[in-house]
Amino acid sequence: MFKKILIANRGEIAVRIMRTCRLMGISTVGIYSEADKNAPHIKMADEAYLVGGPRVNESYLNIDKILEIAKETGTEAIHPGYGLLAENAAFASKCEEAGLVFIGPRPEVIARMGSKIESRKTMMQAGVLVVPGLTYPLPDADEAVKVVEEMGYPAMLKASAGGGGIGMQIVNNEAELRQAFASNQKRATDFFGDGAMYVEKYLENPRHIEIQILADNQGNTLYLWERECSIQRRHQKVVEEAPSSFIDEITRQKMGEAAVKAAKSIGYSNAGTIEFLVDSHKNFYFLEMNTRLQVEHPVTEVITGLDLVEQQIKIASGQTLDLSQADLQRQGHAIEVRIYAEDPKTFFPSPGKITKLVLPEGSEVRHELGVEEESQVTPFYDPLIAKLTVKGSNRDEAITNLQKALADYQIEGIKTNIPMLREVAAHQAFRDGDTTTNFVAKYLK
Amino acid sequence: MSKVISTMAGNVWKILVSVGDQIEEGQNVVILESMKMEIHIAAEKSGTVREIKINESEFVNEGDVLIELE
């Protein structure tokens, strides 16, 4: 087992990973930018090092500096978290070259699934149905218009290298498509270094349901059921739950088996998630694969009793999975809400200082925090500052617990989306399980 | 003279105007990037761009003067 792991991330996920390392008796190395000098993840790490200026490309994406710190500290493995370098195949390769274990799948696998376009091709070859659309990059807006005219509007224009909802936009006509092509390509180039664009047919009111998989280096692959993540704003998830109240046991099994088949076809190892869009007839279509831990992994941990970060570390150290598909049990219902530093109505970011932070307590509540009282929320990073996960013995109970917890959650000094989350939790449509990706537009004022 | 002020902390992503341009009230003059989102900053009064106080990729705080109009 590793004696020392470097966590190449920040905020709530860095804290979460370090917590498991501590439980496993593994020493932790943290990294921070100038903007994160007083961040909670730094205080939690056994040792921490400044990696650069506030912007991510000066610090958290500074591969050479991170590897230098890893080598100097005697780090044996690196956990990349999510976002940042987590799906950077070049980083994973360089870790290997430096004699460090990258906690995740092999670089070739990351590269293959990191392009949404390539991953679609791969899945089709594996016999998994994909969301109807293209499997090659669009050379320009003119080609995009030609393709969509044939396919039919509305269409979903997407950046192949995108993530976090960035670089994707629904387009209803040619004018919108042309404008969206230019702006999203620029955004994709700026944020992900890759402006390749493609289009998919826009499925009406789909549900975003994803399957968690776990695979060891020997090819043993399991599915840990699904997460329902349809409630989104700006195409970014806000509320996630496990299990999904929409799919039946047969569909659940089919999706799990499709996910395992997909993972095996690419030689996947470690934790990963296969995302599907599910239509009103319960047909499911491959959307993309995330070759890393997901933000919303806690809901799966709550219903299975497993620690996914622990599983990741064990797999990376060469251990075989000590679970089998038949062994896995699930119990109850879990809902996670993402707390963003933003205006609850306009969703505009709200950087600033947190002057008060009071958290709900109880055995049904689990917190992940990237901030504390007096923390400065800066504009350099994603607006996610905390996650709240609640459980219940069934979905109704979980929703009631969620309402109670949100009522007691107090953050002052910055704006947050907590009022919006309260509105969702109180809404009859949410209770009824009418959760499609259209939820926010349709039900919230 | 009127000033266009930044509404929040962020990075200057794009400057949409040049010195000498005639600006209408409500016209977007600068796009900031903050927490991975584009924030359009509009001029509250019409006028001619007299001076651009910032450069692209620079960091600005809430309340910083971005553009001076006359």
C-alpha cells in the first residue's frame, strides 16, 4: 500500500480524498495556488506546497511543478480528483514516466474516452447505442448547418473536449447554430485547449442517468448502480440522487451490464462513470464516459456503504477487487445538492468572503466542504464550494430530510444557490420524480 | 465623463471597444470571466470611449474602473 499520496486538486474534493487517505494511514501532500493559501485542503494535508499563481494554468495545471513536488516529497502516487488534470492523458503518462502511480485508468484509455467524439465511435464498435449524432469533428459552421438541416432541429452543439457543462448549447435554427458554433468553439479552446465541435440530436426532456463502475487492473469490472443527475443549470448538475426513481430493475440491470461491457471493451481500470441519456420510453443512449471520480460519487457511497476513494487507491496499488457483483447491496435513498457561490436566480458568480457558515447536523447528513468561515471565494475556480448529501430509507424520507437540512444551512457574505435548492426540494414535481434536464426551466420561477 | 465599473472580481476576457468608439447606453463593452462564466459588462450611459484602463487577461476587483467615457 502507498505510504504517501499527492492530491493534485483543491477545494472539497481535495479534502474528501485526504480524509480517506488519513483513514488508511497514508500520508498526504497537498498543493495550492496563491489564491488558496488559507484553504481548508492545505490545513488538512500532512505537508503542502505552493505550486504557482492563482490562475489554474499557473498552478493546478502546472504539470512540471506538480511532478517536481511529488518527486521531492517522496510521493508514490497521485490522486487527480475531478476536473483539472484528472482526465489529462499527458499528465497520466508523465506520472508513469516519473515512476509515480496515477490513481486512475491508463493514459491510452483516458485519451480515448476524453474526446467525446472518439468515445462515441468506441462505444458504437462495442455495440452500445449512442445518442444519435456525429462521430467526427465539424470543420466549420457551414458543415454544422448542413448536418443539422439533415438531422433536424433542435440540436445539441457540443465541444468534444468539454466538461462541466461548458461548450454545449441547444440550437433551434441556423442563426442560433452559427452564433453558437463560434462562441462555443472559442470557449472550448480557451478552457480545454481543444476547439473540436460536433452535434447530437437533442432528445426531448431526457433524463441524465449515469452508471458508476469499478474495475481492477486484472479486468474484474462491476457496476455500482446508477445516479440520476437531471436537475441542472447551464448544463451543469445541481441535484443528484441514487437510485433513480424512474428506471425499473430490468432497465437498471441492462444499463449496468451495458456499462460493464463498455468498460471492458476499452480495458478500463479504476473508478469511472458511463453517462447515458434516457428517454421517456426508458431507452438509454451513451452520452460520454468520465474516466475519473465524479463530483456526485457520495450518493453511491451512501447507498452501497462503500468508500470509492479507498477502492481507487486499493486498485491503483495493484489489489484485486474484494467485491463481486452478487455481493453488492444497496439500501435506502441518497440525494446530493451542490452548493455554488452564485446568485440563485441569475446563476451569476458571487465571489467574496464567507462571513458566516453554519451547517445542519444529523446522522442523515453528510458534508463535503471546500470552504470554512472567513474563506475567500475567489473568481479563479469553479463556483462549487460545498456538497450536502442526505439519506433516507426511501426517496420521500430523503426529500424531507433534504428540506430540513437546507432550512438549517446558513452561508453569509456571498450569494449561494441555496434558495434555488430549497425551491427544488419543496417542489411537487421533484417529489413526483418528474426530473428531466428541463426541470429548472420548466418549474422554477 | 462616466465610468464603466466592474460588477465583480474576475479576469478581463475580451475588450469589445476601442478608444474613440461611440457607445450606446446598455451596450456591452467588456466581457469578464469569473468562476468559469462569461460576465458581460454594459455601459450605463452613452458616450465616446476616452480611455481603456485595463488589458485582456488582467485580473480586476469589484468596483474597478474598466473604461472611461465622455
